[in-house]
Amino acid sequence: MSQRHYARIADRYDALVTTEADIGFFLNAAHHAQGPILELMAGTGRVTLPLVASGAEVVAVDYSPEMLTHLQSKLAQARLHADVRLMDVRHLALDQTFSLILLPFHAFPEITDPQDQLTALRAIRAHLAPGGHFICTLHNPPIRRRTVDGHLRLARRYQEDLHNIFVWLAEQDIGDDTVEVHEFFERYAADGQLQEKVLSSVTFHLLTKIAFEEMIHTVGFEVVDLFGDYARAPFDEQSSPFMVWVLRVLPHADPQP
């Protein structure tokens, strides 16, 4: 995971990531939850704020202080409250368990080391209440790889303070099912003069269905549901854009070390 990357882009993150496609799915899950909800890798609160606004009690965890500063500012502006914690999911240590734990926006694969992935899953399992659900969203590798070709693509163009902002992305496979994403932010004045150009990079691991299943079974989870999108379509490896895993603790299972 890259704290440096999110420190660089925290001011720009909300302009880059604007999707609401998953919000209804998580609001529905929250509606059926009992007690507080734990949201991991919460970032600037794209999911947190709708959850809190719906009446959910949320503990929002992220390891980037810069991203959490924006989350807290947005909560204050909206006159909402969440329990915001600066914490690495690999070393999660909260004095409570939760009936619902969320890890949205395919963020888990940014933990690229397999042992760190297992460490994080064990920590999550320790915080899941009996009968509770852990929802983890992942890319579907065959679909996600279609844009991992090294080509520079315009991700978004928008205006800010009379400046034109262009966001470009280039993604390349660097081996071991790991993708490096280069994000270029360009700011132009009204006359077309380049005012600022910022580059930041982040890596993520393309986890196959089989590989993730092996991990979750190792740490003592079982699958409740696996959806291929946020409309709850059945997962199809050749066509589904995502893997939306709904997990619970396997009864009477002791996780392997």
C-alpha cells in the first residue's frame, strides 16, 4: 500500500473518483445490519457519508491521514458524525466486533503482498461478530486486464477555479499479477498555459477467484454470496466487471497460521 500516493492525491481524489454505482448496494446491506458498521480503507468518505446520512453508525478506518482529513472536513460540513480512525487494516485493533464490515471500491488488492493480504483478512475476521457479514469487492481479472496495456487514457476532464483539469491514466503489468497505475494531473489556465503537472503511482494485485477463495478459507471465512456487479447479478468470470464477495466466519473453523 502507498501512503505517499494518497498523500499526493488526497486533494484531487474526489474529483477523480465520482462513481455512485455501489452506494445503493452498501446502503441496502447497512439497512439489514445490527449495530455499528466498520468501513475499511474508507478514504475521503465516498461511501461513508451516504451510510451516515442514511442513519448508520459507522467506524471509518483508513491509513492515510491526508485522506481522513478530507473525510472529517466533509462530515463536519454536512453536520454528520462518524468514528474516524487512522489505522492500517493489516494491524486492525478495535475494541469491538461488527455485524457488518465493508471494504469497498476494490481497495483490498492494493495490499499486494500475499502474506500481508492474509494478515489483513485475519484481522478482519477477528472483528466480525458471530453471524455477521464481511463484504469485500475485487476486480475481475479477465475484464480488468483489458485496460492494462500501457496506453495513456484521458480519465476525466473538469473545471476548477476557472482552470481546466485533465486526469490521465496509464496502467501496466509489472509481473506477478501486479498492475502499476500512473495518474497524471494537469492544470491549465484559461489561455491554455500549463500551470501544474503532478504524477503519482499506485500498484494493485489482480486476485483471481480461485486465489481469493483459497485465502478466505485459510483464515476461516465461507462464502455467502458472490455477485458480478452491484445489481447482484450472478458472477460470470468471462463477463462480470467485479467480484462482490459476501463472507461470514466459517462455523467451528480455526484459521491456519
